[in-house]
Amino acid sequence: MFEYALSFMIFLPILAGISILALPIGNKAARFSGGVVAMIVLLIGIELFLGFQGSGAMEFVENRAWVESLGIRYGLGVDGISLLVLMAGSVLFPMVFCILSIREKGFYGNLLITQGAMIGAICATDLILFYIFWEIMLLPIFFMIGIYGGPNRLPATLKITLYTISGSLLMLAGLVYVGVAHHEQFGFWTFDIIQLSSLELGGGYAVLAFFMMMIAFAIKIPLFPFHTWLPDAYTEAPNATTFVLSAIMAKIGVYGVIRFVVPVFELELARFAVLLSFAGVVGMIYCGLAAIAQKDLKRMLAFSSASHMGIIALGVFCMNTQALTGSLFQIAAHATSTGILFLFIGLMEERLQTREIAELGGIAYRAPIFATFFAIAMLASMGLPGTSGFIGEFLIILGAIKFSGFIGFLAGTSLIIGVCYMLWMFQRVFFEKPKEQTDKFQDLSLTEALTFLPVILLILAMGIFPQPFLKRIEPTVQQHIAAATNTAPNALASTARPRTSTPNYQKN
């Protein structure tokens, strides 16, 4: 792996996206160029995954001074926490350029900028650098919904804008507090996450900063009760944007909690873990019940996605190795399964001009390959054994029961809700008598089938052979949990927080 692989994965799509926006090229050329760039990023991501050693330390490190007077560095790296999130962001993007119908070149330019910024946020080891990529990542989403979205796109864009700007300002206030606290305790500025984990915080301001950071990430997850922007944004966004929002961006909210909140605010997280866990469980149940009531297929899947994000967040708040490992595994599993479900719905809408469940039926008789691939992704989303969703959900429920038997019971029960509405939807859309719109529904073309096939195989491989994925994330998770859980009890007793081991950087 070459020395600047991570920088290349970040800035190649960003520069390509800006070039597509600036140059006078056609829509087809923009789509082709974007697809080539996404494939190059994917190939680098695969090489990075295969070369990842899984020692628990940061690998593929890039660390340069940037704003030395404030201790801000251009720091990048990958460890067991970020590896699968990074892979999800690399594997899924090429599909958008291959599957859905051709759009304006501006759409593809914004899509590439989003991918580069997301990879930057995932790989950043400096809190300020993470914040910058976080903000860059949000801007193209506003344009893609506001310009290319559905008939009610402007109210949806306004709502998501208000939510995300509020969250960003809270995050900025929280990270400034963390930087100032480090300067007061150690006499120098830094926003490096490894050094920030040595902070000894306490008191009301620490709690306030903790909730500022948590609300910012909770909006992005989205965690109950900060989820109300999601149904409108997912419904009005173009299908490719909904795919990006659900498959990748929501996961970065959870990733931010694991990467930045757990090591810095472990005392506050321990104090409010039960409250946050209940928020995750309530979100699972509420969004699951809301999904049952939906008549629009895409809106139903939006609530389903929010429900599943609740269980991923619950795994983080339980603060034990099984639950956190399950959450990280489930991030990749949910990204692949729900991501391609949104793409399937996009294809369905393009061919039928409707997403109303009542107007669909009998698709399995007309398009068996489409129905089979959809069923595999849906079963993974439900957590069926043999698919990727089972491993993550099993580990999270196991960890939740260790944390609290009652919360674990509620989490397990809420999953049954998901199974019910998914099977009910599948029976109506794919097996009832064909309707007028679906009677001539075309099956996947060879190109479409070959595009979906690698992700379908990945869903099955992660479910049947999970160990190659788990062994790469478990060492980092064990270090992360050991540092947090060994510190929190002592800190709760004395309000001081002696630190144990912290991850090291490993130069490749």
C-alpha cells in the first residue's frame, strides 16, 4: 500500500467532483468519469482491507503539522473501528453510477464530493479535521435534495438544514471546550484524538459538552427523538441520495460517538448510558411501528432504517466488547443490505413510476432475479442467520443482555416488529396478484445483475464466514472498551479519571 493511500481516497473523488462541476462535459461523460473514480477508490479500499493487520493500532497513518500554533494536524489513519465503515463507503458508491438512470452532471459532481468528504471524516484522527470533512460532507447533500429531489424537496431540505446546522454548531462548541480543557491541563494545544483521551474532565461543563457532542451525532444517526427530519428527507431525496444518507452518512453518526465521545467523555457516557440505551430502544420500537403504518415503500424503508440504527446505537451505549463489536459489524451489514434495498426501490420507481405498496404486486412472477436479490437483502436487514445482519444483531443483543436484561429483552422484542412489517411488505409487493403497473415489470438486465451480485455475495459471506471481518475489529474494540470501562468506575468514585492504555499509531 502506497504511503498516501488515504489522502488519495479522499481527494481523488473531491477533485474529480469539482472538475465535473466546472468542466463543460455531458451527463453521460460525468456519469462514466464518476464511475471510474468510484471504482479506483474501491480497488484501493480492497487492497487496504487485505493489507490491514488488525493489531489494534492505527495503520496507514499520515500525520503532518497543519496549524501548529493551535495543535491542529492533518492526521489520518485506519483501525478496527474505522475499517468496516471505510469499506462500506468504498464498496457501495460504484453501484450508484451503474444502476440508476442518468442524471445531470451536477448530481454526479456532488456525489463524488460527498464520497471524498465521508472517507475523510472516517479516517481523520484530528477532531478539527474530522469537523471540516463532516461539514464538507453535508453541503452536497443539501444541493442534491434541494435541486434534484421530489415535489416537496424544499421543506425537506429546510428541515434537514436546520437540524444539521444546529448539530454542527453544538459539535463545534463541544470540540472547542475539549481543546481548551486540554490546553489548561497540559499547557499545549492539540485536537489529536489519542492525546485528547488523556483528558481528565468533570463537572457541569463536561456534562454540557458531552451532550453537545451527543446531540450532534444523534441528529445524524438519527437517534430518537432527533429523527423527525429523516422521513421527509429520505422520501424527497433522489434515490441515490437516499442510498447515501442511509447506507453511509447515518453510520458516520454512530462512528463519531465511538471514535470521539467514548474515549474523551467515558465518565459522562457511563453516567448516562442507561438513558441513552432507552433512547435507542424507544427509537427501535417507535420507528418500527411507524414503518408498519406507511403506504409508500421508500418511506417505510426509511423508518425501518431508523429503527435499525437504534439497535446499532444501543450497542455503543452498552459499553462492552460484544455489543460494540456487534455495532461495528452491523454498521457494514446494515449499510450493504439497506443500501441496496433503496437502490432496488429506485429501480422499481423508475420502471413503474410508483412506490405505493397498494399499487404493487406479483413482481416475483415477472422478475425472479430481482425478487431473489431483494429477498436476500431484506432477510439480511431482518437479521436472518446466514446473512450479515444476524452476526451484528446477535452480538448487540448479547451485549445488551449483559448490560441490562430488561433493555436486552426490549431490543430483542423490537426486532420482531421489523420481521413482521418486512414480510408483510414482501408478500404484498412480490407475491400478490400482479397489478396493471407490475404486469410488464422487467427483470434485472445482465449489467444490473452483475452490479448487484458482488454485494449480494458479500452479504452472504459476512453471514457465513464472519471471522475474517471480526478479527480485524476485535483488538481495537477490546482496547477501546478496556480504556473506557476501567476508567469510568474509578472516575465515578473520585471524579478524577486516571487513564489506562490507549491505542498507538502504527506506521505502515
